[in-house]
Amino acid sequence: MPKPPSQPSPEQSGAFKAFIAEKGLRATRQRMAVFEAARSGQGHYTAEDLLKRARAIDRTVSRATVYRAIPLLVGSNVIREMDVGRDQKYYLAEAGSATFRAQLICEDCDCIVEVDAPFMEWYGKAVAAKHGMRPIAQKLQVTAACLNERCPKRRAPRP
Amino acid sequence: MPKPPSQPSPEQSGAFKAFIAEKGLRATRQRMAVFEAARSGQGHYTAEDLLKRARAIDRTVSRATVYRAIPLLVGSNVIREMDVGRDQKYYLAEAGSATFRAQLICEDCDCIVEVDAPFMEWYGKAVAAKHGMRPIAQKLQVTAACLNERCPKRRAPRP
DNA sequence: GTAAGTGCAAAACCTTTGCACGTCG
DNA sequence: CGACGTGCAAAGGTTTTGCACTTAC
């Protein structure tokens, strides 16, 4: 059992509160509901998923509030934002994990697998430096097709 | 002078015609105008840019036709589609160039630099294989900030 | 002649934003 | 009290689509 079911984790919650307080912002009920939904989310989820889960904690959370909270959650490293070229963005609870990961994106089902890719740090630095720039972020994505039934979370066979 | 100004290139045009004929499609005036605008485009351009350039060749080209032509141009390797996480997608004339390139994306101006990254082929294969998948495409992007005045195509200083 | 292609405008879609009303400190 | 935050609904902006008319072959 690699992961115990999400527990209150007052520690992370405190860190988030500190983050927003430091910016002169407020720890409102709705904001904390979105935070809790975000940090306890499993796998890759969308803004809409996040809204649904936040509403399960606090009915009054609106879509606008979710979208307004996302930059705070990203900025405080509670979640990571993931644009894999689909319509919607995906989000992933940061379990304090490394930042240098690639995504293996299945074209058949909608699963995304995170893969460690530590060399990206070096690569980003090298490429940016060569052009007189400072690296901010790097993204490596491999799109792939399931080979019959072997996709980890296969959901729908190709039409 | 690394590149002569775009010439008719009946060769590539022929290849494109063959591609669409093979699919039972037709080489209409508008479609060929979009093709010509696409293959002769410099650098990274948007669908809107493409529309503008195609209209310069044939006034009657509509936005819908451009969007409907793009998948054909991508499918026939005339252009490459580039999603760098901004609102719009970018396109790049494929000068028969290698497929394995990374993008260095400047956050200050809107320039994108293509960088060879041949190892992506190997990496994609290895990662996909490890998960029992077949690689289809790989994408590596480095977001970076200009270090004062040194961005290759710097356009607007940070506000 | 007929199936494919086109322009137009409306639709779709996620995300952002303006505004008047809450509410946290 | 006075910002900051919220919900609602409308706006935003790119890309897609339905429809009736054209056109390539």
C-alpha cells in the first residue's frame, strides 16, 4: 500500500494558509474546501472534477471560485498544472514529489502516466543557457497508443 | 543566405495533391491556396495568420476552409502543429526537417525557437515500451525568460 | 451528374471577468 | 467598517459544425 487514504494533513493545510496570509489573502471556507479537494484528489483531474469534489465538502463553492483558487494552489505547490494538448487542463496533487517528470499520454483511453525524467532539469538549463535565457519550466510528453489491453487504465477500445 | 525566398516548389505541391487524391478528396482552388500559404510561411504562425496569407493568394478563402485544411496539411507533413499551452496553436512549415525537435519558448516575447533533440526518439520508444505502448509522438518544451535584451526575437519588454 | 467542398454564421467549449452582495479580520 | 471574496451570468476567443449553395472530376 504505497499511499494511505488521504488524511487531514494539517501540516500542508497550514502551509497553504501561510502562503495566502503572506499575500494578504484570506482563508475562506470555499477556498479551503477547494484546497482540501485539490490536495486529496487522486491522479489527474480536471477543473470540473475539482469543482465537484469541492462542492461535496462545501455546497456553496462556485466554478468561478475554483478557477480563482487554482493559481493559488499552483503557486503554493499544492497542485501541478498539466496541459497535455486537450481541451481542458489537468491537475495533479503534488505529493511533495519531484518536479521533473514526463507524461505518458495514452491516445486510446484518457489515462496519463507520470514518469520521472530528471535529465530534464539539466536539459532545460543547457538549452536555455545556449540562447541566453533562464529556464522557468520544462515539459516532456510522450503520446502513445495502447498495445491491446495493456494500457494501465484502459477504458474504451478504439472505435 | 540560408533560405532562398519560397519558390513554386511544384514537387511538394504534387506530393500534396497526390496525398489528397489518394483519399478521394479534391484539389480545390481554396485548398491549394491554403497549402501554398502554409508551405511558404516563415517561422511559427497561427491559423489566423494562415487565413490572412491564404486570402492574399485567393480572396475567397474562408476561416472554415483554413481550419478544415489544417488536418490535411498536418497529415501530409506539409506543416507541423505546435501546441505550446497558449490560447492558439502554432504551425510551422515542415522543410522536410527532422521530427525530433524541442521548443524553447520565451515567456517575455512571443518567440519560439526550434532546437534539435534527437534523443526524444529513443526516449519515447523506451518509455512507451516500458508501459506496453507504442509511441506516436513526443513533445519537449522549455519555457524560459529572456536575460535582458538577449532574446533572439525580442519584441516587448516585460511590463 | 454527384459527391465533395465552400462560406456564412451560429454553436461549442473551457475559462475569465464584471458586478452587486457577503464576510473575514 | 473596509478590503477581499463570492456567486451568478455574461463575455471571451479559438475552433467546430449545420446548412444551402458551388464546383471539381
